[in-house]
Amino acid sequence: MIATGTNGSESWSDFLQSLVGSVLLNGNGLAEIETDDRGAVKSLTTIPWPSVTPWAMDDGELAFDVLRMTPPDAGKRRRLIA
């Protein structure tokens, strides 16, 4: 993963620029960690903060509802648990 980038569409510099840019412009940044069956990190993907709605769950867990903005899943929501 270090040699090939964080995922199939972002290099390390793209990933860091997107994440830090989101923090500077919006006050927050979010990255999704994808793991394999053993729990090893497979990829890191930045998620644009304007497409995120944070939630404090009743049990105290933090969740993020993410609105997908690109086809073919544009307009679909999914929930990420912190």
C-alpha cells in the first residue's frame, strides 16, 4: 500500500492533500479505512466533509452518514461507525 498509494484513485499526496484541505476548509476531515478478512488495512479513502452528517448514537457511539456524490451510487446514503 505504501508503494502503490492509499487506494486505486488517490496517491499518498492526493490523500493527504484532500484530508488536510478538508480540515482547513471545513474544520473536519474523514477517511474510510478498508480492511481485509484478517483486519489488515487494504486502503484509505478520503470522504468529502460536505457529504457527511455526523451522529451521536444513543449508546454513545459516533456514526457518520455519508451521501455518495458520484455515479453509479449518487444519492445513496451509507453509515460509517467510528
